[in-house]
Amino acid sequence: MLIGDVSPLTLGSSGLGRDADASGDAVDTARAMLASGLLVDTSNAYTGGRSEQTLGRVLAESADAERADAASRIVTKVDADPRTHRFDRDRVLRSAEESLSRLGVDRVPLLHLHDPYSVSFEEAMGPGGAVAGLIELRESHVAGAIGIAAGPAPLVARYVDTGVFDAVLVHNRYTLVDRSARAVFERAAARGMTVFNAAPFGGGILAHGAASGAGYGYRPATDELRAWVAGVEHLCELRGVTLPTLALHFSLGAPFVHSTVVGVSSPRRLVELEAMAAASIPDELWSELERLPPAPTPIDDEQDGSR
Ligand SMILES: NC(=O)c1ccc[n+]([C@@H]2O[C@H](COP(=O)([O-])OP(=O)(O)OC[C@H]3O[C@@H](n4cnc5c(N)ncnc54)[C@H](OP(=O)(O)O)[C@@H]3O)[C@@H](O)[C@H]2O)c1
């Protein structure tokens, strides 16, 4: 998948089908996502396979021409075996087979290696390792392109530096709060890789605000972070901009980000997202933001270590 083919927004479907009892809602959300003309990001593991299944159900009900177009916009990921955590070449081939079957397609435009935390970098890159499986899938055109998708920037940088991947996705690390993925994104873009920046709202607090109780990067927000976000909300209010609109444009405006991956939980959220993307941010607000002290991010990949 080449840079020019990606939409500036990619719709994240990690929550699609989360509520198994509300599958009708999930189908409506998947219909809206696939009708949007934007890329959709899923994975073998999301909601135990229901994210892919729901997208596949909507593809199956589409007319032929629409189906081909929609299918060409679904990006998925290979995952470790959910029971054994095995993540080698054979598991990668099996994971891709499961995804193709759920989606009802025979190829995907882009297939990421997803969260390779149960194996070391050396194991993943070695003979019979997960990356060998991905390369095979690209050579046989089952995957149009291959990517690395994960959190810790130092780990992702090691995969990027192999030169093997066409795309990279990092989450929660290039936002108003945490900018630690900037260097790896710049390196990847300089190599000609397609850069996906996921979770511009930090998974919650930058969409719902400091008083919401929402966390950052799937961990609780500290008092210090809530106070910092409240300060940004105050600046936004003075300029007539909402916090999530600013957070979204922070990523959309980065020259080294080709697509921003946002979680979409309903058709209404998609309408709101498109309106936010169409808004503009006054220059003064960017200057005011830059004058704030750095945000107390709860993410510290160097401290946490990465395999
Ligand atoms: N390792 C990986 O590959 C990886 C990891 C993380 C994420 N991702 C991808 O990135 C996507 C985005 O990540 P994410 O969903 O965790 O984080 P996110 O997009 O930063 O934030 C999602 C949060 O923002 C809220 N939100 C979204 N649109 C909103 C709107 N219009 N108005 C108000 N609130 C809004 C959602 O609330 P509601 O729930 O109320 O809508 C949810 O709480 C995922 O779906 C996935 O596709 C990939």
C-alpha cells in the first residue's frame, strides 16, 4: 500500500462487536465505516474475531463493485495464538487464513505484525519467525504490503530499521500528551514507509476531557495529567475549539503522519469525526499550546523496557 493510496483518516474498529448482545449496532457501525470511503483498521484479535466478522458480514451484503472497493480499504493484522501465545511463521499464516475467512476475501491491501510481545525481536526476525511468514504472504500477494503495528517506540524502531516493512503503526505516542513516536515516524517516512498514527485521543482523555475519568494510553490518568489536560481544554474554550478537534488536528497536521487511526464506536461518532476533521485550528492556539510545559505522560517505554 503506497502512501498516496491512504486516506488521512483511518477508522479504528478495535471495539467493533465488543458488546456481543448489540450486534445490530456493530453492523450499522461497520456499514457506516465501509461506506465512508476511508481505510478501516482491524485485526485478527479485535473483540475475539468479531470485528473482522462484522466487517465481513457487511462486505457479503454489498453489491459486487462496492464490495471490491470496500475490501480494498480494510487493513488487518496477524496476532499471536490467543491460547498458546505462539507467534512464529506458521501462526502468522494461520492468523492470516482466519482473517481472510472472516472477512470473506482472498487478499488484503496491508497486513501488520500486531503487538509482537510474546516473542523477542530476534525470534520474530529469525528463520521460521513471524516476519518470514509475513514476507511469504506479501510474495504470494495475499498481502499487498506488510507493516509493524505496536506501542513501544524503541521496539517499533528496531522493526522499522530492518527495511523489511512497507508501513508502521504506533499508538498513543504521537498526541498532545506523548510525542515519543516522533523520531521513529520521521525515520519511517524518510524510508518511504506509510505511517499510521493511532489513538490521537489517547484512547479517551483527549476526547472526553479531564473531568471524565477517562485514562491515557489504556492506563489511569494521574492528577497531574488531568490538570494539564484541563489547562488545554481552557485554551481550547477561549478559542472556540473542542479538545478532540485539537487532538485530531495535532496528528492530521504532522508532515510525517500519512493516516491517523481513530476509534469509531457508532455511526454518530463517524459523523462527528468528519466534522472535526473539516474544522480548522487558529494559529494562536498552536502557539499557546507550545508555551505549555510538557505533558506528564504516563508512558515511559525506556523505563518499561521492550523486548
Ligand atoms: N497495536 C495496535 O495496532 C493498535 C493499538 C491501539 C489502537 N489501534 C488502532 O487505533 C484505533 C484507535 O485507538 P483507540 O480507539 O484506542 O483510541 P482513540 O481513537 O484515541 O480514542 C477512542 C476514544 O475516543 C472517543 N471518541 C472517538 N470519537 C469521538 C468523538 N467523535 N467524540 C467524542 N469522543 C470520541 C471514544 O469514545 P466512545 O467509545 O464513546 O466513542 C473512545 O473513548 C483502534 O480502534 C485500533 O484500530 C491499534
